[in-house]
Amino acid sequence: MNIAKQVCAVVLMGLMASTATVAEENPENQWYIGAGLGISELEPDANGTIYSVEDSRDSGYLLYLGYDLFDNISIEGHYTDLGEAVMSPTGKIDYKIFGLGGLYYFYDDEEDHKDLSAFLKAGLGVMKNSSDLKFERQNDGHIFFGAGLEYAFDNGFALRTELDLYDEDAQLLSVSLLKRFGGNERKTIIKDDDQDGVINSNDQCPETARGVMVNTNGCEPDGDQDGVIDRVDQCLPTPMGARVDTSGCELDGDRDGVVDSKDQCPATPRGAQVDIAGCELDGDQDGVVDSQDQCPDSEPFVRVDSKGCALDSDKDGILNSHDKCPDSEPFVRVDSKGCVMAQVIVLKGVLFETGSAQLKEDSKAMLHPVAETLKRYPEMVVEVAGYTDSRGSKRNNEQLSARRANSVVSYLMSMGVNGENMIARGYGPVDPVADNATAVGRAENRRVELHILKR
């Protein structure tokens, strides 16, 4: 029996090892050549001479031959022609460089020289100059540095962009094309460290516990996508996007028994009685919760103070302190002063600039109480009617009166009145209320009225 157990254990270990490491043959690219063009920056040292740099920028090119020693390390020789620096007085100095250096590549996956990678380079070089000027070069040898990005295609070609710093007075920003040539075959090791059947390069959760079920990304399932895996989720399923605690259950910040996603009153005091929306009970529906209502039997929807007690004796919606008609019949339509509204209301004091639909500034203040009244009765529909005197053509007067009516509607909408409850119309000189033969009469005829269409 013990021998059988040992044999089984050996077999299981072999299976686990086979799933943890997989080897496959891939061709390895080793040699490569490349060529590129770029822009050079040349700053020869002219201190102590009669010369100065007139133009330090030129075009250049480079040729290089390289060999990939390891996955991340390559060696590379190059020839670079940086062009010429133009000096003043008239003269030029050209730059040619031979160099040998090493490159270190950085990859975002386990495959070298595939897709996008970054690299650093450094090495030794020799700089050669020629010029029609007398100059002295202090040293030919130098240490150069560089960095760049490389994007490799599947066919062995790659695009490279890099910045090379050859000496204190010479650098090149270039774009080049290179080609790698196949070398020996190598083994690529594909690992599955957590042994969940998903290799490391595809595993978004590389440290899952042994033996648990995972999805194609190597992560444990989270059916309701709340960030808590199904294995430990005590509240399956929670609504999409809901905030949950570590057990996968929705949060209830005020602990009133209604989860935050459904709680319309998320800050109720501890221990308060709430309805299904998570709000404290308001038995008389006056907007003051029962725990603070000193008049819990007030009639529903009656205006009350902060203690829940009514302050509107005639129940016309205007508080007693602002009610100019405190004895109006209950529940009748009243204006902002608490007085019964007429069927037609002349907006006295609403004036416009001469021959224009532009409201005068003083007129805007006259429209404020009108806006408050209309907002208090959101179901009321009114016609904003514009009128003119008889001077001018009928057509022009109708157009002017329509524009003035629209100006009043626009201003009332800016005060928060629902535009769907207002209709703007221009009547021009019809229905005069005074004699157009006198200046006083004409002024009275130039008016804006509210016609209540639906109370």
C-alpha cells in the first residue's frame, strides 16, 4: 500500500512539473544590420578663437552591424556621418565617427526582440574631423551613450529611433531600419508558477492558490464583478457597480438596514426608523421627519416651519408673513403676494429699449415675482402676449411685439420657469387699451400681458 502511494505521488509530481514548465523550439535571430537617417547637433569648442558657431544643426546618417549575444544584450559597431557645423567667419567642420558598443534591451514580455522594446547603449568611439579652418582636436577617442525604442516585426525587420551622445559637441537623433538574420534554435521556457493551467505570460493573477478554479486569465471567478471572488463572496449576486465590503455584501453606511445603492437618505441617525428608501418616516408628509416634528398631525403638503407646524392660515401657499391678502379663499390660485390671480395680467413696468426687444434693466426686476409665481404652479400654462402702439407698419409691429414677448419668455426661463409652460405671441397694435392719438395712450398700448391658459 505504501509503495502504491509513493508511485502515485511520483506520477502527480511529474504531471505538476509538466504543467508548470513547457519548452518549445523557436528560431533565434542573432546577426543584424541597419541604416538610418537623422538630425545632428554639433557644437565645436570655439572658445579663445575668432570663430563662432553659425549653424549647429545638420542632417546625418548611420550604418551599423550588430550581434545579439543574449536575450537582452547585444554588441554593435557603427559608422556615423554627422554632417557639418557652419562656422563664422566662413568655414565648416565635418564629423565622422567609428564606434563599438553594447546595448541592453528592456521587454514587456518574455519574448526578446518582439514588438516594442526599449534599450540603453554605451561604448567607445573614434571621431574624425576635417575642415577648411585651422583647428586643433584635443582627443579622437570618446565614450558615447545612447537610448531609444525599437519595434520588431515577425519577419526579422525592426524600426528603431534613438538619441546618441558621442561627445560634448556632437549628438544625433535618428530613425533607422534594421534586419535580423536567423541563428541557432533556442528553447523558450513557458512557465506556470501557480500551476493553474495558465502560463505566466497570460496569467493576470499569477499567485492564485493551488487547486482553485480559474478563468482564461488565470484569475478566480467573480460572477457579480464586485471585486470579491465567488469563493469568499457571501452575497451573490450583488448589482453591477455596487460598492461592497470584504465579504462581497453591499455597504450600509448608516446601518439602517437599507444598502447604500438603494438608500435615498444615506446619513440617517443611528436607530431611526426608516422606510424602504432608507429615509426617516414622515407620517404627515410635511417634509419634517417624525423624530423632529412637533406638529405630527398637520395636514399633508401644508407649508410648515422647521418644527413641522403650518404658517399659512388661508392655505394659499403664501406664508402669513408675506401674505398681502391673508383672507383669500383656501386653495385658490394666488400671485406672489398671496392675492387671487386675474385671468389676464398686465406686466406693468416691463419696458424695452426704443424700437428694440432688449429689456431695460429696471424691467428685469419687475419679472422676478412673476417668475416665482409661475414656478410655484408648475402645471400652469400661460401666453406671454406682446403689444405695440399703432405707429409704423402692422407687419413690423407684429414682428417687434413677438420679439419682445420672446425676450420676456427667455428671461423667465433664465429664472427657472419651465419653458414648455409658456407661449410667446406678438399681436402688434391690435386690442389697444388706450387712445393711440396721445403719447400717454400709446405708452399704455406698448405692453406685455400674461394670459392664463390653464390654471
